[in-house]
Amino acid sequence: MSNLNSLSLPGRPQETRVVVAMSGGVDSSVVAALLKEQGYDVIGITLQLYDHGEAVQAKGTCCAGQDIHDARRVAETLGIPHYVLDYEQRFASAVMQEFADSYLSGETPIPCVSCNQKIKFKDLLQTAKELDAAALATGHYISSRRGPGGWELHRAVDAERDQSYFLFATTPAQLEMLRFPLGNLKKAETRELARRYGLSVSEKSDSQDICFVPTGRYTQVIERLRPNASDPGDIVTLEGEVVGRHDGIINYTIGQRRGLGISAAEPLYVVRLDAERSQVVVGPRAFLRTSKVWLRQVNWLGDVPFDRIPDTGIEVEARIRSTGIPQTATLINNDGAAFVHLHEGEDGVSPGQACVFYDGSRVLGGGWIVRGEPDSALALNEADETDALVESAPAG
């Protein structure tokens, strides 16, 4: 292994071409600077993912017009080639349209995961290969390292910046070529490096919103993509009693209490979104508690093949939300229908979100949430109608 360079690749840095995904922010800019300083043959690529003509006035979002300009300026400072690739159509069909459809089906999607999975770590990796690059480096706060069974994904040193939840869908094949130079750095250290390199983005604010929703009002984007997104419907109790009207299920999320516009003897929460009937289903808070979470399209990064997990399951730590704390859970592959049993339970589990598995710092993969099975016996009865669908959902 002594003949490998700092990116765990054979050969000297000067003989190793690396493509850096440059978003125009401080993190990816520092990655390009670090690799350039180490002597690598660095090429910067920025993706134009949507009509940046509309986005140049948007602050704090990635891949907007100003960000493309910033990435170009950094590349000029470093003296590296820089290219802007037009991925608008691909992004619109693979991410934005899916985002809208997911909301219309009653889910709460995470478009950043889809973007990494279907654009950055797929199409951009292919572009890097076509440029004869040995690696694609990004500014994500996560680590990868060689393990006994191949490349492993690990949480970042900076827990507040860790992005492992959003990268659970990274495949073993992609990990072979991906590199994350910031995984062992704190954000403050990254900014200090940007200042030392004299980068114009050293004080630039971090991205806060979904890149194509710069205002944070995702309902506006969905209504533009799907004009019928705000069709009204009934707000009903678990027993089917109509207690109010809603102005589109896209305006509601699982666990929501405020803004329902209904009166009741006890506080009511959104416990389910029934897209087929255009209903917002409400119930007591107890019906939000979930211990059993069904999953689809599981991406597995563990050493033991997923189909060889014992019938009794394996112990993992599971994270239901990007800001949540992982909790002990049992992961079970039930004849192709995967689920996790959360030992402590979770409130307000939303279909369309992700459940990510860990073993200490190591990311074991994750899957998309089909639904949470409420702990309440009554809620379980209400959910029986979807059992057949869940049990037929593929695990990978």
C-alpha cells in the first residue's frame, strides 16, 4: 500500500488526474485548492442544473448563476481548467419531476439524495471517466476508506456538518472512484484554508435551501410543475369523519399540528396523507409513534450480502431524519421486503424520507421509507389496507 498516493491511488499526484465537482461554494473550492497544492492534475466541473437566469438573484443556493461565476473565479485563481456542463434537462426529469410527483403521492421527498444518486454520482462520474480521471472529488463532509471488504463510507469528523444521511445511496462501485477530502476537517478549518489559499469565496455563506427552491417555498415549485397540485379535499379522522377541508395535500406533513384549521376536544396531528382519496388524515399524537418502518430500494454497503442477513436480523443504528440522532434498531430482510424495528420508536415517520443505517461511524447504507407502522393497535388496523403493497416492495 506504500506506493499509493494521498487519494489511495497508484502513481504520483502529478500523474493522476482528478475531477473536482465545484459548486461555487467554499467547500468544493477548498477541495480543488488542496488537490492542486498536492500536485494533482485537477479539472474543475460545475453543473448547471436549472435555469440559472431565474436564480442569479437567489442567495445561499448551489449551482445558481452567481455560483457558477464564483466557481470559475476560483478555478482561475488556482490555474486549473474549468468547465460548465448543462445538465438542465437531465436534472429536470430525474430530480425535479420526481420531487413534484413524490409530494403529490403524499410523500416528503429528499431531492438532494436523488441529485447525488442520479446526477452527481452517476452522470458526473461517467464524465470524469471520459476525461481519463482516476477520481471524482467533492466537498461533502463524509469520509471513505479502504476496509477488509472494499471501500467503506464513514461519518465526518465534524458531526454538525456530517452529510452521510444524504449520501446513503452511494454504491460500492461509485465509492471506488469517489473521494471526500474534507471528511477529517472541521468547517472552521475549511474556511481557514480558503483564506490561506486566497479564494474569493472564503467568507461565502453556506447553502441553506434546496437549490431549485431558493425561497424555501417548495409548494410554489410543485404548483408550477403540477398545476393540479393544490386540488382541495377533506381532512378526516382515523374513523373517517370529515372535520375540515384542505387546499392540497402538498401543504401538509406527517406530524403537523398547527395550521389545520379544525377544532377538536383534543389536539390532532396529521398522521397520514391519502393521495388517492385526496385526504389529510388526523389523529391523536399517540398515533404518530412508530417502531416498525418499512423500506424500499435499500442500498447496502455492509460486508455481508444483504440477502444473507439472518432471519432474526442484525443490530444497527438507524437515523430517520438528517438532524436526528441514530438509535439502536434491528434491520430485517423479510423475503425482499426490508424493515427496521426501532428500539426506542420515533414520532412522525414520513413516507419518502430515508432511513440510514450505521455501525459506529461506518455507513451501512439505507433505504426509502414506504411507511411507518404505528404502534397503536387502532392505527395498525387503519394501515392494514396498505400491507399488501408494502410486502411486495423490492428491497434493492
